[in-house]
Amino acid sequence: MARARDESSPLFAGNAAGTLRLIFYLALAMVLMVLDHRNGWLWRVRYGAAVVVEPVYRLAGLPAVGVRTLSVAFADRQRLTEQNQRLREDLLLANAKLNRMAAVAEQNQRLKELLDTQHSLELNVQLARVIGVDMGAYRYQLTLNMGARDGVKQGQPVIDAHGVMGQVKEVLPTTSVVMLVTDPAHAIPVEIERSGLRTVAYGSRDGDQLTLPNIPLAADVRVGDHLLTSGLGGRFPPGFPVGEIRSLAPSPTGMFMVAQAQPAADIDRSEDVLLLHDQAEPDGPPEPVKSMGPPSDLAPTPSATPTVPPAQTGAPAVKPPASSATQGVQP
Amino acid sequence: MSRQRLSTWWFIGTLAFALLSMLVPLPGVLEPFKPYWPALILLYWALESEDRVSLGLAFAIGLGADLLNGVVLGEQALRLCALVFIALRFRSRLRFFPMWQQTLAVLALLLNDRLLLLIVRVLAGASLPPASWWISPFVGALLWPFLFLLLDDLRARLRIQ
């Protein structure tokens, strides 16, 4: 039964060559990890390998699609009817709201034109579908079926019907990876809808909540407050719902309040998402102040003093300052 | 000759299947219960046909998995290398263990694998995972006897080495 090779090698063999090879491979893996962690060129390799990688994603996503199709195929008639009814009502409600909003939006548009601002209420979006692929990083990522060929760019905000989901982290030719707002490495600038307090919401370690770790102790924040994107930082446009505060407690150091918030978007359940196309207007520091005042051609020239007739004689040394003073007051 | 080729394809097929099942998502509730398929399949092949599985193969499979997973290049390569090395080192003993002992050994290997992963992630600056993250090795160990018997049976039926 036992092969000849088994007999030649003792039962508890410890061969130095194997250990050496192990050390070699482990060192190679570590070098790769460090280089990749520092330079992040795994994504460049992946972009190159996309020809192989993307079909695998589609293949791995098939079971999820199959389950979805089966659930529709075998869903009983009553449930579908109910769902249809509910969707109809939602649509009716949404349309009614939209009709009311249309007038307001029109007015808003005109007022904004008057104010000469560029903010617009219109959304320029692209519908994308979630591919069910498990990327293994504790579920803080989504894979979408759109990529560089569909015009997706890194950093684009991703929303669903209820709120902000995250932003595009990496782009492959026909797929892209979204970093969710619940990723512990993600932070989104938010403001509290009721009080206008601005703060930052981080992803939390548990993976399905947001943490707001630095709210001032005296700030007006309550459980149930809604969070909106504040537009600071320029990545997310202002005014999109982010979440709702669920709990509030002083931080262990006692310097701040720490709030936990539930994301507004259906992070776990969304099948279709929207990619926002116009990136947020950069809400950075204000532009440098333009020189205000009367036009420069009205400025007094040292040679001519047009307001005062030059007929008078005497005390010429006082004249220039007096004329400039009157000029300053006139406009 | 064709049997030889069939057995090679069978070998490659199981490994590809393992990589694919790694990517297939489970519903949210079941997610922490998902076993680490590439490790299980590689373990099986390391125990069953030693001459096919080497550290180089483990490294290559790991790199492929990293490329698919997109976390850090080399992470799974490191883990699978360590796993296969231990399995090959103790192969003669593991092979003749009764099934329950083998299962325990597999559990130890998978736990060791998770520990390695944890070290890598923490060094890379990730936060500590939730407690449910540790369920997966136990599920993998529970599946091991069935997987082993199933693959052995299939191999016997197909009459391949």
C-alpha cells in the first residue's frame, strides 16, 4: 500500500529545504504586502487582470441573481399583488409631492439665478446594479456592474432611494467597487438637520452603523435627529440624507459626546443604486475678495482734480487730500 | 493517458471551484458562517496527493485569491503557504488520524489561519473584527469530514489518482 517514497522519508520528517522554501515564500508574500500597502498598485495589477477577474465576478454573482429570479418566480401571487399595490401608492404619493415641488423648484431656480449661484437641484445620475460578490473585507464593500467604460470615476458618490451609500473606491473597466459609509476607514462630513451643527460621521467597527465621535458636549443634539451631507470637503454634494441618530452618550474621556447613527440607505438590501454624476461643488474656503469700490477710471489722478475748478489760487498744498476725500464720499 | 488528464482537470476544477465559492455571497445572517473554501480544498489535496501540492502552488492560489478579493496582494498567499506547509509537514500523521482527530487538527489549522489574517490586518491598520468573525473556522472544521468523504468518494468513482 505504502509507496516507496513514503518509506524513504521518515514519518516525522523535518527537511531543511522545506523550511527554507517556506521562509522564502513568506518573505515574498510580506514584501508584496508591504509594497502593495504602501503603493496600492494591486489595483493597477487588477485593472490589467480585469479580463480574467471580471468574468469571475459575474460568475460568482450568478447564484445571487438566480436566488433573486427564483424568489420572483415562486413568489405567490398575493404577495406580488400587495407589492404592486404598495408601489403604486408610493408612486402616486411621490408624484403628488413632485408636482408640488416643481413650482418650488422653479422658484428656487429663479431665485438662485438672481443670486448668481451655480447650485442646482437637478440630479445627474446613472443607475447601476449591485453584483453579489463577497469581497471578504468584513463586508464594507459593494461591487457594481458599471466601470470605467461607462464613465464611472473614482470618488463618485453612490446613493440609493433613501440616502448616501458610499463612494466609488476603485474602478475596473466594467465593474467598480464602492466603499460603504459604514466602513471604519470612511468618514463623511455631515450636518444635523434640525440644528445645523456640522460634524463628521465615521463608519463603525460593527459594520452596520455610523459613529459621530466628536460632538461638543454643549451641542444641541437629540436621539432621532436626521443627518444630512454638509457638502464640506467637496466629495459629497450637500443635502442628502445620511442617517438618523440612535443613541447618544458621553465619550470615555468626557470631552465629547459620541453618537451612534443608523444609515439612511439600505446598505444590506439595495440591488440598484444611483451613481451621482456631477461631483459636488467644491465648498472650500471662499474665493479671494474682489476689489470693491468705484471703478478704477474714477480714481483721482494726481494731475487732474475734476470736481474742483482749478481757477482758485492760494493754498495749493491742501487741495489734493480734500478732493480725494470728497471723491470717496460721492459714490 | 486520458485518465491522467482527467485527474489533472479534476484537481484544477476543485481549486477553481474553491476560489469561486469564496466569492459567492451568502445572505447577511449566514455571512459569518462561511468557511474559507480555498484552505479546505488545498488541505484535502495536500493530504491526499502530496506530489501535486507544493508551497509554490499554495502561493500561486493565494495570489489569485488576493487578485480576486482585492484586499492586499500577498495576504492570502501568506496564509495558504503557512497552512500548506504545516499540513505537508505533518501529512503522514494527519493521514492516519481517525476522522475526529483530523477534524480537530483542521480546526487548529484554520484557527491559526484566522490568527495570521488578524495579525496581517491589524498591522495594516484595520480595526479588530467582531466576535462572529471567529465562527468561520469552526464551520470549516465541521464541514471537513463531509468534504473529505465526498471528495474521496468522487475520486474513487471517477477512478482518478
